[in-house]
Amino acid sequence: MSEEEPAAPPDHTSAGLDREQLTEAKQYGRLGLICDLADKGIDLVFLALMALVVARPLDDGLARWSILADFESLRLVALLLITILLHVAVSFPLSLYSGHFLEHRFGLSKQTFRGWLWRYTKRCTLAVAFSAVIFLGLYWIIWLTGPWWWIVAAGGFFVVSVVLGQLTPVLIMPLFHKIEKLDMPELSQRLNRLAGGTGLSIEGVYRIVLSEETVKANAMLAGLGRTRRVLLGDTLLADFTPEEIEVIFAHEIGHHVCRHIRKMILSGMVYIAAGFWLCHGLLTAWVDWPGQSVDFHLLPVYTLPMVMFALTAFAMLLEPVQNFFSRRFERQSDRYALERTGAKEAYISAFQKLARQNKDDPDPHPLEVLLFHGHPPIAERLAMAERR
Ligand SMILES: [Zn+2]
């Protein structure tokens, strides 16, 4: 007589993808990573060249116009505009490839070339306007507060983060996506039950139209205080069962209940203070100070690309640390979703569907996850659910 063996737990490393789907997801993941690394490389080399070679002669050239010579703020904005526009020109081919052609090659994009170009132009315009305000503000703080600028600037950064956190879902996201109240009474009722007692009102659940751009399914928590809301992609609402949507919604409630956005803003302030402090040291050593004494009240305009380079390099170095905490938050929210719904089967099928629909490599190399991923791999998330 043979003894009955206990059934082996299912292997989740492929997240239910067949061999062909898995190969495709891995290929898409690899190409995406190469693009990301190339983009970072271009950013660093470009900003280093601007800072070390171009900035001073360019600033001298700009100062020949008397109005720019008299008003340093205007010259700063002019230098910023030139830097950003040159950067856009240099990185455009890669942005086009990774944002448009790569997505089409893997059947993930639903945008025409014109549609993509329009969104890209809007994004760049917003980035230019936002950077102009931020860097002008930063230099005013430096010129006004001198040696303690980096602490004051970190405080300023905190205020900007809070304001942006509030405005993002109501002012910025609608520039790119249609966002509307969730008009699905039956589903709303189910979600309402789940949100009960968490302080998140069903009034704050929205449908975000992603399907004009992509086939990928997504959901997110955004906003602060009165603008706090859960956004469910129409791609998710169309293709997932109510049980699966509930689990994903519960994951977003997890972010809300565990106050992850607030924690990210507060830790962001610590990071940026460290970044500004390092920048302070770099500028002290690098700048030709008038009269040889270090005086940040007189920080020259040509230092702008160096500040941009230092902050970009620092952000890249810090990315693995931020990703480490982000993955922790995601695991916390996953556990919350499983506890709150008790729907392990729906959780597993939802993540298998996400892997399939988004061509998300379920089990990328651990080093890649460690350095670049803000979410745990789907294989890990499924294995976690299986253990419960
Ligand atoms: Zn999440």
C-alpha cells in the first residue's frame, strides 16, 4: 500500500504564465531595465557635461544681455530652460523608444504616435514649469539664508510635497487621464463594506481611464486629507472579477490605513535634507567664491547644472533605499488585503492576471529587485499568500 503524500504547494514562480508568456514578460522586463539604465546614464553624463563644461561660458554669454546681467533670477530661469530643452533633445530618442515603440512591440500600448507625442509634450511642459518654480525658489532660499539654506530648503521641500500631495489627484492627474466617480452601484456597495471603519469614504473611489493609453491594469491611492482617494483603472474594472477588484481595493486601503503616503513624505524630507547638505559641501569645494570666502548669499547662477547633477546623482544612489521601504509598504498592504478580505484565491488569481495583462516578469533577478523595484515580485507575493 502506498502512503498518501501531502500535496506539494503550487509553484508560483511563473505566476500561471505559460512558457511563451513567461519568455515574453522576461524579455519586456529586460528591455525596460536596459532603457531605464541607459536613461540614467544619459542624465548623469549630460548634467555632468553641462555643469563642468557648458554652464560657465553659457552663463557668461547670457550675462551679455543687460537685462539678464541685472536680474540673476531671470538668468537662472534662462539657464534652466536651456538645460532642460537640451536634455529633452538628447534623451528624446530613448524616450520615444521606451515610451512608444517598446510598448507597441509588446502589445501594451493603445496610443497612436500623435497621441504619445501630445502626452510627452504635456509632460515636458509641466516639468519645465514646475522646475522653473522649484529651482527659482531654491536659489532664492540660498541667496536669502546663506549657509543654512539646506535646512530651510528641506523645510520648503516638505511644504511643496504636502501641497503637491493634495493637488496631484485633482489638478495634475486629470491633465493626463479622465477621472470620474465610480458608477458601478453593486461594486461600490461591496467596496463600501470593505472601506468601513478605515476613515476612507466610498466618495473617494474613482475610475481612472487608462485604456486610451495602455492595456495594463492598475490601481492606486493618491491625495492627502480631503483629496485622498483610491483610483481604479478602467482596465482593471473591465477585466477583473468583483472579488479580485475587492482584494486590490483592500490593498489600496492598506496603504491608507498604514499611512504610507504620509511616511513617504516625511522620509522624503530627511532624504532631501541629506541631499541638500551634500550639495552644500560640493558647492563649497567647487565654486570659485568671490574674494575666496564661502558666501552662499552670492552663489553664482552658473552652479545650477551642478546642483541638478548632484541632486540627480544623489537620488539615483538613494533609489535602492527608497525601493526597500516601498517594497515593505507593499508587503504590509498585501497582508492587510488578505486579512481584510480573507480571499486568498481571489488574491492569487488577481496577481496572476496582473502578471499576464501587464507582461510583468513574476520572478526577476534578485539583484534587479534589490536595486530597482518598488514592488515585490509577483512570485513572492503569491508565495506569501500561499503560506497563509
Ligand atoms: Zn501598493
